[in-house]
Amino acid sequence: MQALTDPLRVAVLTADPLDLAGMTDLIGRQSGMTHAPHDPQVLVVAAPAVTAGLLGQIRQLSPRREIPVAMVLERFGEADLLTSVETGLRGLIWRHRLTTRRFLALVRTVGTGGSDLPRDMQARLIDDVLLLQQHVLAPRGLTASGFARREVEVLGHIADGLDSAEIAQLMHCSERTVKGIVSALMARRGLRNRPEAVALALRSGLLG
């Protein structure tokens, strides 16, 4: 486990040599940060706009999508915002609003597990999620988290302490169907037991 006093490891991805020099120098002069291009905890991306090629570069640096990304952009462009978020985007600041204080605050926020997107981007992301739910997921009986609606219903009943027979009665189906729903969910998500499935649904915000 990383010690609390360890500096935040930050890498910078940009095609602009002035951005690269300035940002890495600024990061290197902070007591709580260090420039670590080969083992980063945060990836700072500076570019005019998000493109498919840029997202491809980010995926190469973070193939498991484990490194959160903070972007400095002139504009977002026509790139898919949901795809950008899936690729790691957690924070964004517009170039014309960039200051040393805001830049360092953005990196720290993203590096500690937070997110910081401009309000217009938040609204756009919500609209994109709603469209995805309406036109792609809902016709397939899925939610935005990837859970099927019947899976969410079953997990809610499990969280309430009901067994398979009681759930089957409430859902007007057979006990075998309930067990099949749970087994398929656990196999698909690599879960070992029902409590893990309920915990995952809670973390996904599906259960209150």
C-alpha cells in the first residue's frame, strides 16, 4: 500500500514541447507530486481537442483503464464523451481558464479519486447516458451499469434478506429462474457469492 506521504506520480501526454516542459517542471517542483512518465497514478493530457488517435494513445498507456486522466483542452470537439470517460477521463479544464493553481488542483482532485468536469460537460455526459439508456440499453433490458433489470430486482430482494423461494413468489416466477438469474450474473461478473453481487450493485448506485 502506498504511504500517505508518498508523492503523487504524474505523467504528461502532449504533442506540444512547451506544454511538456512547463507541466513537467511545475509538477516536479511540487512537494506532493513527482513526474513519473513510466509509472503514473495520474495522466495529464494537453491537446487542442479529443480525437480518436488521442484516445488510442491513452489506451496504450493505460490498457486496463486504471489510470485516471486529467485533460487540458482548447475545445472538446466531436469526440464521444462517454468513450472518453470509459478511457479514463476524470477531470477537464479549458485552456483559456488554465492557471497554475487550477492545474494543480485538477491533478490533485483526479489523483485522489475525485472528478472535476465543467458544468457543460457534466450536462452533456448526462444527456449521452440518457440517450444510451433509451436507445441501446433499454431495448436489451439493461441498465447503464450493465445489469439487466431483472438482475437489479433480484439483488434488491436479496439485499432485503429474502431467499430464492420468497423472491420467486414476489416476481411471479419459479425458484429455478431466480437461481438462474443470480448464477448467470455471478458468472458474468466473476463474483463468488450473493453478498459480492449485492455489494457490486450498491457500489454501482443501483440499490439504495
